[in-house]
Amino acid sequence: MDDLAFAELDPEPFRNEAAKLSEGLCRRDAGACPRTRDLPGHSHISEIAHLGASDDTAFGPESRRAQRSSPGPRVHSAID
């Protein structure tokens, strides 16, 4: 199953596209809908720039847990 994050401060068209993507993934996976996260206080730029920041509690730790449990090849980054 996929996870999908979008940002509270994104323009409405961005948020609409995120909703369409979520619906499409739900259909693709026969009702196994992606978990969605609306990141409070973030925009489409700040959500990525904020990863690994000392106060990144909204998304970074969860993202790192998902990366570590992924069956794919391990990718190391500065935020490990």
C-alpha cells in the first residue's frame, strides 16, 4: 500500500490533484486506499525542505521508518 502526503498550505489545485491521486490508487488497489497525511503548516516546498530538521515530528520519523522497512534496496541519506 502507498502513503500519500500533501501540505496544508498548498494551493487548492495541488490539493485537488492529491485527492485524485488517492482515489486512483484506491481504485488500482481494489479498495486498499493509501494512508494520507495532511502536513499542517507546510507547503509543497517546506514539507521536503523540513525533512530531518530538529523539530520534524510531522513526517520525517514516519518516512524514515517506512524507508527502513521497505523491501527495496537501501538508500542512505543525511537524515538517517
